[in-house]
Amino acid sequence: PHVHQRILVTGGAGFIGCNLVRHLLDRTDASVTVLDKLTYAATPAALDDLPEARFSLVVGDVADPTVVDPLVADHDAVVHLAAESHNDNALRDPAPFVQTNLVGTFTVLEAVRKADVRLHHVSTDEVYGDLALDDPKRFTEDTPYRPSSPYAASKAGSDHLVRAWVRSFGVRATISGCSNNYGPWQHVEKFIPRQITNILAGRRPRLYGAGEHVRDWIHVDDHSAAVLTILERGRLGETYLIGADGEHSNLEVVRMILRLMGRGEDEFDHVADRPGHDLRYAVDAGRLRNELGWLPAYGDLEAGLARTVAWYTEHQHWWSPEKAATEAAYAAKGQ
Ligand code: NAD
Ligand code: DAU
């Protein structure tokens, strides 16, 4: 494996980033720097108790080369997560998605090209569009790109930039495309935390449309372990899909949460559907399993959800300041 001593994590104050930083500090001897703009989505509180000798936070914009170039040159690997990540926000205002996800990735690519630094680009299964409910096939690394939403299109474009920089400039990069994550520190705008915190706040869960849409859920710690595996042992220039065989309809997930929280299975509301709503995502992670030996440790969604419900119950002080504004933005769209 390629061992890295100084790892730069862009977007490391976000949901996946803060969990990944902990994983890197626990599982390697590397020191870790986070570059993060601290947007509404950041949770710097999640980084408060990290060891000062091995961790630092730089506040800055990933699309600003005067910040990114010297930082990148001072590290031997970059894991790039900084992005606007929420589909519903992209439908309200796509501008920051194009700026951060495309121009930000371009800025990182130019920096790693100039300094010859190893890059891992964290992307999503949404670049492949959606599948029919009864399609026996799942997404693989060979599935054609067919993004549906402004968020997915911006991530798809960022993947194309990375591949072009690998082929044209010999940049040493890998890409991963992960399915839907859940776990601690996820913003209350996202599906699972929104429903758990709705119930904790005395509201009912909100299901878009009929709830037949399927997502392929993976615990965020399994995503982190996969990213570290690819960073250390992935083939340069290669893409690896990450998923844990966790397909469930949104209706099933809402009912699981209601059951776990001692409520009736039908104590939720149907609300306006998301425009352009992708019907189903499903990931075949065969390449990552067979080539690099990665396996998910959290197989069972219901057990993972039970721990996540407990976590949100214990961290009300963290999420409650965000809750009212998040719900007001949804209410304005009938959601
Ligand atoms: P998040 O929204 O929770 O966190 C994003 C972080 O990026 C925040 O800390 C934010 O402050 C930072 N950021 C935003 N714009 C920035 C800028 N211009 N400069 C520097 N920092 C900036 O997102 P997340 O769910 O943790 O997702 C992280 C990455 O993983 C994204 O690239 C996303 O596309 C990808 N991904 C997410 C999932 C998922 O299920 N959440 C699945 C697959 C891939
Ligand atoms: O597939 C990976 C992607 O997963 C990541 O790339 C994105 O960054 C991440 O946000 C996530 O995208 P989704 O759009 O699938 O996640 P979200 O949590 O917004 O919604 C999950 C499903 O639940 C989706 O079908 C919409 C639905 N939903 C969402 C909310 C917020 C509801 O039914 N009710 C809700 O209140």
C-alpha cells in the first residue's frame, strides 16, 4: 500500500468529511489538514476534540487557487470532498453547485498537477441517473453517465474533469462513487436525519410522493473505510463504486424509523414530490470487493438506524439550531 504522511481533506468539516477525518486519524499515522469554507453544511463542532499535533483546520474556499495551491503543495495526498451536496438546494439555486463542484474540482486538479500530489476524488452514484424499480442490473463503473439533477450533473462534470486530467496530464488520481450515506453528523436537511429529528421535535416524517423511490444505504464509516482502501491500494486512473447492498424504498425507511422510535407505522405525511426525482439507485461494488478486498462492516440498515436514532436523540443541542430554518425552506416548497 501507498502510505501517506500528510493528508489534505477538502470539505472535511461536512458530514462525510468529519467522519472520514476521524477514521484517518484512527487507522493511519498520518497528520490531517481540513480545508473547508464552513458553509451552512459544515459541522466544525465534530472536529473540536481532535489531537492538535496531528490535526488542523484551514478555513477557505476550494475554488480559490491562492489558498489551494500552497496547501496542496504542502501535503502528499488530497481527498477531495468539498461540494454542495443537497439536491433540494440545487433545485432552489444551482449556482453554488456549479461554482464549488466544478470550479472547485478544477482548482484542486490544477494544484495537484503543479505539485504532483496524489488525489482521491469523492463522487456519487447519482452520476449514472436512475434505474427502473424492476431493473435486475445495478450501477457498475461501466454504466454510462446520465445525470438527472443539477447536483448530479455538477458531480458528473467533476468526474469528467478528473479523468481528463489523468489522461492528459498524468495526474495521479482515483475516483469513488458512493451510494446514500447515513450516520452521525448528517445535516437535518437530508432524508434520514430529517425524519428522526421531525419525530424528536414533535412533527411527522415527510415522504416525497408515494415513497416508492429506492436508495441504496451505506453507513458513513463503511464509506470512510472504502476511501482509505482506495487511497492506499487503488489503481491510479481507476473508478471504484462503493455500496453495501442496502436498497430500501423511502416508505420502508420511514416505517423503520417510526417503529424504532415507538410510533405507529402510518404516522407520516405525504408531501409534494421532488421535481425530476430519481426513482432508484443501486450500486454493484464488485470491483472494490474483488480487487481491493473491501467489505462493509455495517450490513443491517435497521441496526444502523437504531444507533443513528440514539445519536440524534443525544445530540439535540447540535441539530436543533438548524432545524427551524431547514423546515421553513421545505415548507415554502410544500415539502
Ligand atoms: P456536506 O454538505 O455535509 O459537506 C460538504 C462540506 O463541504 C461542508 O463542510 C462545506 O462547508 C464544505 N464546502 C462547501 N463548499 C465549499 C467550498 N467552496 N470550499 C470549501 N469547502 C466547501 O456533504 P457530504 O454529504 O459530507 O458529502 C461530501 C462529499 O461526498 C460530496 O462531494 C458529495 O458529493 C459526496 N457524496 C455524498 C454522499 C452522501 O450520501 N452524503 C454520497 C456519495 C458522495
Ligand atoms: O446517492 C448519493 C447521494 O445521496 C449523494 O450524492 C448526495 O449528496 C446525498 O444528498 C444523497 O442524495 P439523495 O437526493 O438521494 O438524498 P436525500 O437525503 O435528499 O433524499 C433521499 C430520498 O428521500 C430521496 O428519494 C428523496 C427522499 N426524501 C427526502 C427528504 C429530505 C423524502 O421522501 N422526504 C424528505 O423529507
